[in-house]
Amino acid sequence: MPELNGQLDGMSTPRSPVRTRSSSPARGTPSINGHRSNSASSNISGHSKNSYGSNLSNRPEVEVIFNTPLEKKYECPICCQVLRYPVQFEECGHRCCSSCLPELLRVAPRCPIDQMHVDREKIYVDKAFQKEVDNLLVKCSYHARGCSWTGNLMDLMVHIEDCEYVIISCPNACGVDFEKRFLDKHLNDDCTRRKVPCDYCGTCIYVDEEVDHLNECPKFPVTCPNGCKKTELIREELEVHMDTECPKQPVDCPFAAFGCEQKFHRKEIQDHLQSEPINHMHMVCDAMVDHKALIEKHEGDIQKHGEVIRRVDKKVDNLEKIYGVQFLWKIDNYEERLADAKSGKKTTLFSPPFYTHRHGYRLTMSACLNGDGKARNKYMSLFLCICKGDYDPLLVWPFSNRINFNLIDQCEDPAARRNITFSIKPNTVKENRPFLGRPVSERNASFGAQKFVELDTVNTLDYIRDDTIYLKVSIDLEDITPL
């Protein structure tokens, strides 16, 4: 027999509770070291194509019914069930299940039958004895229900997989358990969660929901609630029938909008119209007089509103002229300043400070006419800097409003101007607080457009005129909360 040495520590084979009985009831044997066993039956779980004990963890326990009472030699003295993966003690020759061995060795390594000391180095896997156990004759666990199968213990789980007497639950989760052989009948005839087509609209529904569906089915035949003679109606047509066809449907007089308060069945409307033409005519005339007066009043209101709108438009236009551009920066002597930037004499120009709006953020603008950093000699760079202002305690921080830089085209025809625009939406992440947070010193670090416009582009059109350029910065104030 192969040695088990080096494999005992931590050994743990899955094991389910075991119940055992034979085809004829067997008397319990006397207890051995505090255990009592039934002599010929066992519960097993798992599935095995080759051996009764190969896989025990994935199935519920099933009862094993032996053809004859189980001999004592096939019973584990620790769990008092049929041996599984038996191991043998060399000193005394007794055996136990491999899954019971760790418990035996954990406290006192002694044989539970004769109390002889068990040496860890002298325990062996008894594969030959396992084959003997596998070949024990058993009946189907569902023998009492009528299954006539008998065979070797090693084949029991294979049979259970296909046994028609196994108790299963409805796959539709209706809550009913039954023998597998009745599955088709249950699914076709008895299951309350089986699906059937509606006889009227063809929709598949659960049987137990059929009544609720029929109460709402759009194709279900219904009768007119007014009791008219038309009976061949389906539910989805009922509303149209009552609104346009049913002769017994109560309806308003066509002159209800002019004051007639009488109601009739649809079939009686014509008689009413023919009997009351003068009254209806008076109602229409009175309504027309009232409507004329109301129209005249509305015309006066519209004229007043038009005047108010024109005044508001004028005020808005004036405000846009005053506050539409937060800052317009004129840079004269452009060629000289550009030469200073190229030579390094003065690389950066700073604008006067300005406010974004009344009681707003205080900013200043800077321009590197010959570019900054990697943009040097290729682009003009524009930056913005947040300065300490008078109203900082009242403002929202960090600064997050969209900024638009513009290089103004000075073409004499305003409609033909092609201004260059660069838009920035500040990212208010923690890393940008030195740029966008409330200033703690006189001003924050600058941020903006390093590659605002190519230097070659600045020399085109009328961006430079009379050795002067104009730079405009505007701030989106939509999210500003008035103080």
C-alpha cells in the first residue's frame, strides 16, 4: 500500500453527515469508545464515475441502503459510518476514514478500537480496501419510492444522477417538489409558473397571472358599459367607441363653450340642436361681444409690454457696452517691444489690474510677445494672474469661470474682422490651488495660453496697425452669484 507519510498534517477531506441502513433494519451495535453505529447504511454526497468517495462536496447527502447489513470491518470506528478513503494503522491493522484521521491525531493518537498508540509515520492509504468498499452491493436510495436499481456502491451516485425517483424542485421556482419522473407532467399541466399564450393577444404569461392579464388585455372582448347594442368590441377599441360612436354616451351640447349647460345621449343631440336654434344664436352673439372686449384689452396690454421690452433691451445694450469686455489692453510700439522680448531685455509685459465685474475678482494680464518657454520664437503667449482684491472674502474660491483671450483684428469694416480667440476653462483640482485659490500674497502664479497665436499669424491681416495691437480678455459670468 502506498505510504501516507508527509500527507497527514492538515489533511481534510470533505465529509457529509452519514446515515446508514440495510434493506432489513439492523440492531445498533454496542458503542466503541463512546460511538454507536448502525451496522449497514450510510448517507453520502458527491458524484463519482469511478469511486463512491471521489467527490463529496457538491451534492446534498443521499441515503445508502445496503443489500445486507454492513459488516463491522467496513465501518469507521471514529464516525461510525462506512469507510471512505480508508487509511490503515500498521501497529494494529485497524482502519479509519482519511477525513477522520486529523481529529484522531489532534488529541491523542491512539486507535479508537484497541487504544494502541498510532505512529504518524506508520499510517498508509488502503486503496485495495477502498475498492472492496466500492464494490459493496447497494440499492437505490429511493428504493422505497419504487426504484428497483441495485449495484455497487461506487456506481450509486452515477445512478442517482439519472434516477427517475429523485425528489427535485420545480425549475420554474413555483415552490413544488416532486419525483423527477413527473417533471414533464408538472411543467405541462400543473406548474403555476408555466407560461401559456393569451387566447386573445398571444402574449406569453404565467398561469397564475392569467386573471390579472385578462383584466388588462387590450384584445379581450368587452361590452359597452352604456348598454348599447354593439357587443363585438375589444378593450382597446372601447374608448374610441365611447368617444365617437356610442349612441348612449352622455355628451355636452356643441354650444357648451358658449354657455349651454345641457347634456344628452349622443343620439339626442340632433333633436336638441333643432329645438334650440334661437337660444344658441343668442349665446354665440353674447360670447362674440365678450371676446371683442377681451381682445381690445389684450391689444392694449401687448402695446404696453412692447414698450417695456424696448426699454429693457436698451438698458441691456448699454450694460453690455459697459461690462461686456472686462479688459481691453492696448499695446503700442509693438515692434520695439517685440525686439526687447527677442533680445531678452524685457520678455514679459504686464497690464494694469482690472476687476471681472463690480465687486468681482481682481486680475492682471501678462503677454510674452515672443513666446514663453517652449513657445519662444514661435508663438505669442498670454497669461492671467489672480491678484489680491478688495472683495475676496465675499467671492467663491477657487476661481472657476471660463476665460476668453482675443487678439483684435483692426480691419476698418467691423463685419470683416477675424479676431483670434483662445478659451480656457480652469480645472479646480487641488494641484491648481496656487493658480486659482484665494491669493495669500499680492498675487498668484500665472496661468493661461502658452501657444496663444503663431507669430507669423500676428503679421497677417490687420492685427498690427500703426505699430499697435489690442488684446481683449472676457470672463464668463453666468455662474457668478450676485452679492
